Amino acid sequence: MKQNMNELLTAILPEGKLITATISQPRQKDSESYTKVAIKPLMLKDELHYQLAYHYEKKVTHENLALSEALPRITTLLEEQMRQGLFCTLEADYQVLVSKKGKLGILKKAPTKKEAPSLSHNRKKTYVLEEGERIPFLIELGVMNDKGKVLAAKYDKFRQINRFLEMVRDILPALPKDRKLTIVDFGCGKSYLTFALYHYLAVQEKFELNVVGLDLKADVIEHCEALARTLNYEGLHFRIGDIADYNEFDAVDMVITLHACDTATDAALEKAVRWDASAILSVPCCQHELFTQVQNDVLEPMLSHGILKERFSALATDAIRAKLLDIVGYKTQMLEFIDIENTPKNLLIRAVKSDNQPTATLWREYEAFRGFLGATPYLENALRDKLPAPSNV
């Protein structure tokens, strides 16, 4: 048995042919022992190693072994502890079976793995904005140093910016390609995401842009406008103003609204719809409207508890917003978004224009849901002229 196992391992381990392997089915059942061992190759200090992951009932432990250590360790596992092994290489799969009497058999099969293994121990996550590249706005905002290294204290912010840009990247096909894009960011605040969006679309993707960030805080807007000029972001500007009163454009291609409080989010969504925006990205905040409206005897066991009613009302508010956007011609998704200010996770409503929405069906579903809650949503009233006639039922 030892010779056959050694022949196999000697053939596939030193030459780096192994992609993955799994050894399983312990000979003796013990709740304290591992039930399987997963094996993969990796490079440590420019030397080929093998990582063995021991799977217990409630934990996984790891062991990195050099080739000289891995070969006898894997052999021992099959000789003394386990009954089955599967070794996958680019050339073939090898299934190892050990009988109750200790007799070993090796079956050679067609390969199931089509790609060579990655030998990186700590595989680097691919971001939209890559660490190590000098990105001027991130340097100016104190996220990177002048060599392109992300500061340790700002890494969460760097990751959150990239998460937002991933959501933008997914909807690029929905944006016009043959002209300058107009984008409005309502409630832009310190504008980390506004600068990130401009850099991604204008610098990396080569869109011609006219981006406006709007906020009520004069000192914040003054700082952001100065930074945009320092960076020579010619198509990025900042304005002091309120969402409801903002009327600089007749049409806008993308609307962003992050943490506009309560019905200010609805006011921004109404603007986006009336501008016929191709894309909407909205992270709602402080959804208080339905909290005072929702009434339903069936839901009383939940609604009688303030914290549960608050959370339910927030979810119901966003469900209503998403359904209304669908009804007026958008395809809407709810995505988990990590707030740029490092507050708890919340939802992002992402909507893109769509020509194939079944309006009548969606409206019936909406009316049934809204009626069940006993709600009179702000956004429905704001978009009344764009919605089907209310049912008499």
C-alpha cells in the first residue's frame, strides 16, 4: 500500500500538478476529531508548500507544510486515519479507496478541474480603485499617502468607496454613451463618493461628465468645491441647496441620494423620475413616515413593540419605494451597502430604466401591500400623475 501511495504523491506533489485534494471518512468516529482534510498548494517565500485544512464539527484549523513534510503527512492520513481520498490534477483525477482490511485502491478518472491552481497564499482582492496606485482625490482626502498606500485607519473607508463603485460599474450599460452625462448627488456631505464617482467615470472610464453635488452645509460645499478645482475636475461642481427646491437641470442621467432623511429620500426619487434618469442609487435614512401610519390587527404582535415597528416600517417604506419605481418604468434591486461613515450596514436601492415592466400587475401588488399596511406614502402622492388610477376596491 505504501509504495502505491508514495508513487502517486511523488508524481503529483513535487511537480506542482496537484490542484486540490480532499481526504475524508475517518476510520474511527470521534466527535473531537476532524472529519475531512482539504489540501491545496501555495507558495510561501518562493517555495512550494501544501496547506492542509482540518475540518472539525465546529471549526477549521490549518497547517502549511513544505513538500518534505507534506508527502509523509498525507500518506499517513490515508494509511492510518481515513478511508477515502480524491486528488485532482489537470491531467486526471485520482480516487483513493481504503478497505476495512487496509487494502488500498487507486482509480484514475478524467480530470474535473480545468484551471491551474492559484499559488498565492493571501490572494489580493481586486478593487475598482487599486491600492498601490496613486489616486489624487484619495490622497487629498487622507485615505492614501502620496505613494498610493491606503492608510490603516482609512482602510474601511477605502473598501466602502470601492463597494459603491462596484454598484456603479454594474449599471454602466444603462448609461448613454454618445453624449455628456449629467449626474446629481443629493446630500453629498463630505463627498468621498462624489469624488470617487467622478474619478471612476471621468478618469478611468473616460465619460464626459457634468456632476453636481448638493448639500445644505455651506462650509462643506466650499471645501469640496475648492478640492474639485485643486484636482482639476472640470466637470465636478458643488452647490448649496435643498433637494425639493433644486431645479438646475431639465434632465439628469443619474441621481444619487445617500442618507437623505425620511421623506427627503422620496423628494430625491421624485426628482429622478421626473428627470427620466437612466439610473438611481439611493441609500435611505430615518424612514419615519410609515411608523405613524401603519395599522393592521394581524401585525399587532409586532407593531406593539416600538423597536420592531420601527424596523418593519423602515423595510416596508423601502419596499414601497422600490415597487413604485418599478411601476413608473424602472428595474429595481435592493443591495446591502456599507455606509461611508462606518455606521451599521443598510440598504441601497439601485434602479435602472426598463421598458418591459408589467405595470398593471405591479400596481395591483402595490395597492394590496399598501392597503394591508393602511399607509398613504409620500412618494405615491408625489408621483400621482405618473401612476395608474387608484382602484375602487
